[in-house]
Amino acid sequence: MYVLITANRNYSSWSLRPWMLMKGLAIPFEDQIEPFTNPVNYDEFRSFSPTGQVPALLDEGRTVYDSLGITLYLADRHDGVWPTETEARAWAQCAVAEMHSGFSALRNDCTMNVGVRVTPKPPSGALRLDIARIRELFAEGLSRFGGPYLAGASFTAADAFFAPVAFRIRTYGLDVGAGQAWVDHMLTHPAMQDWERQALAESWREESHEAELMAAGAITADYRTA
């Protein structure tokens, strides 16, 4: 059986992607959590990943690392990772690649934190551009392929890769226009709700992640366990 190594549910957006993909497609795996215990966890994580980062997938003696690398690996072995229809498949693959390589302002200014709600600071120009692009991308996918998922009627890697964005949109109250329909749909997905339950139950905190949260804006609600 696959072993998927991830980090804190509350903080780790990169971990959520393959976890959500495998849960959403009912691909069995053993779930192993290695929490962030320091601002830099490179030395500890090097014991299971050559990059010293999460996520990592262990399968038959090989280590598959990086959320995109894991997705491509699974796509060779399981149906449903990509849409079957040619146009939707091409769009989904581009959207996944764009999410993997872009949206740095969103990552930096709206740090992942599932369990809180934040009134964000006035957005930078770069963040405004990222939000506008997300609004455009979501609207395009929903209108072209009919929803409720980004590339059509079925859950695919495109939804898994933007799953952390759904949490960020809720945390910071970001306006994504018509794309809010996808956000609302994703937040009701059983796997997303399972991830959130685990995030809220986590008792540990990591100082640098909490500092990033404080820098993002004013916390208006904190639903995490004390």
C-alpha cells in the first residue's frame, strides 16, 4: 500500500494536494504525519524525502516527492486524476501547472491556516493580481465545463491542487466572484471536512507559521483546539 507522508493539517497546503487527490479518488494509502516542529525542518524531513520537504509518497521501495511529482506518478496508475475529455484534460493540466509554479503573493500574504478567520491587511498589487487570476480561472473552468468541479462533473487533480486555495479564500474572506460556487462545493466535500476536523483538533503550534498568520491581518475567530 502507498504511504503518504504529510505535515500539519492546519498549515501544510502542499500536503493537502496529494492527500485530497487520493481521498477524492478513493486511492487507498497509509497516512503518516510528520509535523512542522521548527521553522526549518529540512534535517528531520531528509530522513524520508530527498528535498527535506513534504509531501512524499512511498511505494514499493521508491520515494516520489513533490505534490506535482506525486500527481503525475498516480496518473500513470489510476484513472480519474485527469479528465477524460480532451479539452478539459488540457485545461486541468495547465491549471495544475499554474498553481504549482505561481500565485506566490497568495502563498506569502495569505498563509495557510485552516482553523482561523482573518480580516486581511490591504492587499499588495501582486496579491490583487493573484486573486484576479484565480477569479478568472475558476469562472473559466466552471463556465466551459459545467461544474460543479473546476474541470467538469468529476473531481480531478485540478480540484485537489486548488483545495488549499478554497481554505485560504474562506480564512481571509477573499472575493473570487462566480468561483465562490466551487469554493462552497469543495468545502462540503467529505475529505475536505475530514482534513478540517483534523486541523481543528491539532494541539501543536509552530512559531514561524503563527508569526506569518499574525502578519497577514487581524484574527477575528480561532476555532482550533486550545
